[in-house]
Amino acid sequence: MGSHNKAATEVAAHSVKDTEVHGVGASPVCSETEVIPLVGAGGFYVIATGEAGILLVLKPEGATVADFQANPATGDFLTPEGLNDNNVTSMTYCAAVDKYCEVAFDVPVKITRFRHYGSANNTTTTG
């Protein structure tokens, strides 16, 4: 019971922060501020789902190549799908500031290292 009360308290605090930053509170949609690792030893995360109660989700494992390539990358980079299409000759270009590219995973995954590389001029198709 103590863990449930802790979860409710932490979700309330995160909801206040989410409202301050994003204009909305904690919701069933999983975000980095809504995932509360309470049962780490059991291999679960507890996710607050509002009035629906508490949802237990398996703790994510390391991402595999198959996980990374399950869905084509999207975003407003030039050819975002080149990011994870298993073709080293296709490229993804960020041709302007404030552009993005993302990969949606079908399963929860744990990413412990991420590297982005660009050239000296990242505003052209050479970077």
C-alpha cells in the first residue's frame, strides 16, 4: 500500500510540472515524467493511468536492431526513413534548425547510449 501512495504523490507532482511546462497534466499517455519505477526489482514500471488505476508494464530491455527498424523513421528531416532503413547508402539530412527525426518503437526499450554525428555545416545536405 505504501508504494501505491508514493506513486499517487509522485504522479501528482509530475502532473503539476507537466501542466506548468506543457499545459496539461499527467495522462494515460506515457511520457518520461509519467513513468515511475517503483517495482524495479520485479522488472516492472508502474504507470499512473488517472482514474483507471495503476498499470504494470514490463521493464524495458535494451533495444535491438529489429526494434530500431520495426517502423520507418518519421519527421521533417529530408528522407527521415534513411535513418533506420538498413541501407548504409541512404541518408537522412537535417537541412535547417529546429527539424526532427524520430523512431517509434513497438515495445518499451531501454536506450543507454545515443550518438548524433554531423559535419561542420549541418544546414546543408552534407551534414
